[in-house]
Amino acid sequence: MAERKVKGLLECGAAVRLVSPEVSVELAGLAGRGAIEWQRKSYSDDDLDDAFLVFAATSSREIQEMIRRRAGENGQLINVADDPDSCTFHVPATVRRGDLTLAVSTTGKSPAVAALIRKQLEEEFGPEYETLLQLMAQVRQHAGSGMESVSQAERKKIYKKILHNDIIDWIRTGQIDILQNHLKKILGPDTLLEINLPKLDT
């Protein structure tokens, strides 16, 4: 559990301080590389000093309560593992495809259900959606620079036309020519956008 939470925080650019007498090999490796700060000791109340978010994920109910109480005194946001009623915030299960983030939350009621849905999302929304998002960002830039006279309503119609029912299959199967021709029909014959195909598992 600690590894998953730490990795999620690092992906968001957080500065992570980990307090524990022992950690997993992977977390020790992150500490060794300077990716996280590891204080190799048992918990004490001053460990929460200057923290913005607090995660209590120990195996001791007593220590969990000590952390929860101290965070409350400090006015800090806290997530207590396996005790949703003690949390002041909950962490959703997420699937990331580049700048696209899909999140699932059960408000702490069942992380297992959230994990199940996340797995389904991972299977349904593959890396081709990252390519699609990059493509649509270029389309919006093109629309902003080349179609100043086009109304917002008309632009929405253009975006809808571009998002053809088969566009994900074209990306997934590498049919660049079909995709480029599709874009030219809608945006004009001189349109040529950069399409970086995702690396798909074979």
C-alpha cells in the first residue's frame, strides 16, 4: 500500500517524506536515489511538521490514531488507511494516459471496487487515447490560428466531426493515411498534423 501511495504522489510532483523503521526494497531504492526522504525511525508527532497531506498507513491502530489526532490538531488533511471515516480526503484510483487522467473514487468505502474499475478502465482506455488527446490539442491550436472567423458553435461541430466513431481504431491500427485524409476533409486539404502513434503491446 505504501509503495502505491508514494508512487502516486511522485507522479504528481509531490515532495515525499516517509517515516518508518523499515521499508520495502523499492522504497529504499527511491530513497537511495533521492526521490523521497526516508526517516528511518518510529513515528513521533513532530514528523508531521510542515506537511500538507498526511497518510497514516501503519500496522498499528494506536499509531494510526496518534497520527490522526496530531494531524487534526495541526489542521492538516489526512488519509487513514482502512478507516474511511477518519479521513479528511480520499485518493481516487487513477489511470493516466499522458495528460489524460481517469479517476475512480468510492469515497473510501471500497478500494477493492475502485481497483476493479480502474483495471477495466486500463483495458478499455489504452495508450491510443494519449495520441488522440495530443491530436485534438493540435486541432484546437489549428482552429485558433486558422479559423478566427468561425464561431464557437461551428468549432464544436468540427471537433465532433473529427471524433469519428472509428478514430480510435485508426490510431490503434496505425492507419495514418486514413486519419490524415479524414482531417483534411474537415480542416482543409493543406492540413498536416503530427501524429505520434502509441507503443502498443503485441
